[in-house]
Amino acid sequence: MRASWDIFCNVIDNYGDVGIAWRLARGLVKEYGLTVRLWVDDLRAFQQIWPAIDRDADVQSCEGVLVSAWRTPFVATEPAPVVIEAFGCVLPETYLAAMSEQSPPPVWINLEYLSAEPWVAEHHGLPSPHPRLPLTKYFFFPGYTPNTGGLLAEADLATRRAAFMQDGQPVFWRALGLEAPLADELRVSLFAYENPALPALLDAWAADARPVTCLVPEGRVIPQLAAWLSVASLQAGEFHQRGALRLHIVPFLNQDAYDCLLWACDLNFVRGEDSCVRGQWAARPLVWQAYPQADKAHWNKLNALLMHYTEGLDVEAARAVNGMWRLWNGMPDTGNMAACWAAWRTQQAVIERHAGVWCDRLGLAGRLTRKLVDFAGNKL
């Protein structure tokens, strides 16, 4: 069966790239009835975020999506009318040649990384003719304003979150081995890359005047946590207490369960793109760790998002948010963690209200799936 959309994903940043491609593929199938084939070159990473995936299968159907292993040499395949090249991955030469033989040629879209930087709107939708073949690629930029590609979110996301907040939290906490939070307890999720600022943050939580429970999915920061605790290793299910801080290691969660974690926690430390967007849709305060780049280009992305995110916040609350985000990302002249955390705690109630307002404002940019479908339809 010929797919109506082909999505290609080269897994580079652990789970973020495939996480976005998978959300997109599921949304196109569920909401628009499209036949979507998702090509992924690392099914082991894919399986981490969606355990139903068979990492050894060449072709499999999951959630209505035809998941195909992207192997070398690439299997001869009839291209779909719409081809998504996720995050600048390079399409197989044989597939490109087959695209050039189609009449009309497929709509070829390079889905770029999300950024709040102002130049995004200027480049969104621009064409790029192939130097050799009769094909044109279009650059599609997700973003935070209506003149960009919008943000990835399911049509029923707000409804599902509301239902969870009303009835789902007790069951979720029990599944993680926790009771319901105490009245003065702060629950934090920590999903992060390795970070030199982490020990000071843990120290600040341990010294807090109120209890802090930090839930950490298994991942890249586990060795740092073990070093801070002076233990050899950490496993899912373990609890460790130091001062006011209780660390709880949880298994790596699939996408849907991770959404629940974000909804249930009072503060979410998120990283990269996918978890950052989900953290914003969760209507909870967040601290974002941008994917580190050698030339510090991620600081520009961070400042651009901060400018949007803190719009409407009063001066002290905006300063507290800026301080935590900038220090967490290693930016200079940001003070010390104890002072930054104390400022955030002082402004917590204001920041929490703002997180809900911000979530409502996100919808003004439009949904990525809807905009992609409209864009491709206009080009077909």
C-alpha cells in the first residue's frame, strides 16, 4: 500500500528527533486519516519512548502508522505524494531519484527544529530547488507566532490533560510508588542532559524549608545524581533522602506517561525540543535546558524563548524565571544557584499562574499538524 505521507527521521539527539516524528505521524493518522509511513534509522531509541516498537522488524504497524526501518542500502520504494525530511536528515539517493521520476513530483518538506528567534518567520515556507533533480524542497519552521509553522500538539491534548487533572493523578502516583503530595510538598520532574549546575541545584533543594520530591526518569543525569549521593549507581524504583530533598528514580517513560508526569508535577525541568514543548503545554512552570552547541548558539534560542515566555510577567517573577533558566544553561553573570532558587520560590505562585496563561497563548501560533496538512494540500 502506497503511503500518502513519508516521514524520514535520522535519530541524532537520543529521543527528541524520533519523539517529534512519532507524535507527528500519530497525529496525521488519527486526526486526518492519512496513510503515514515513518522511516527511522534507530529503532532501539524509538523503542525507548514507545515500547510497543519491535526494534528488529523491517516493517510494522503501530498506532496506525507504518513504521519502516531505514537501512543501508535503502530498499526500493515508491515515494509518497508528501515527503517530510525531519530536521535536515539526508534522504536516500535512490529515494530522491524515484521522487524525481514522479509526475507531479512529491511535495518535499524539510521540517526544521523549533525556535522562537525572529528570523524563523522570514524563512518559513521558503523553497530550495535541488541542484541536479527537478525537485523543490520547502523549509517548514515550527514557531511561536501565527506566521510560522506553529507547535506540535494533538487536537484533544487539553481535554486529556483536564481529565487527568480531575481523576487520574492518584492512580498515576501509585503506579510510580508514591502517595499523593503533601500540602506543602513541591514535586519536580528532572529530565536533563549532564549539567555542571546540577549539584548546586540539588543542594538548594536539600536545604529548602519545605519538602521537595524530585522524580528522575532513567537517563543521562543518573551518574551525576549517584555521584552527588556518593553511591555507586542508581536504579529505577530507588528513593534517596537528603535534607528536604527526596530523590525518586523512575523508569524511562513512554510519551503518554511522560505527559502525565509533566501534568502532575509542580515544576518540570525539560530538555531539547520535544519535552520543552510538552512542558509548555502542561501549563506548569518549567526550566528549559537547550541542547548544548559548541558555539553557544543555543543561548540565542534560550533568550528568544525567554523573551516570549516572560512577556506579561511582573519584573520580579520574570527575573526569577530568567535567573533559573540562564544559570541552568551555563550562561555568565547569573549569580549562584541558592539565590536563584530562593528567588524562584518567592515568586512561585506568580510563576504558576503565568504557566497557565502561557499555555493558553500557545494556541495562537496554530497547530503544526494542521499547518503542515494545509501547506502540503496547497502544493499538491
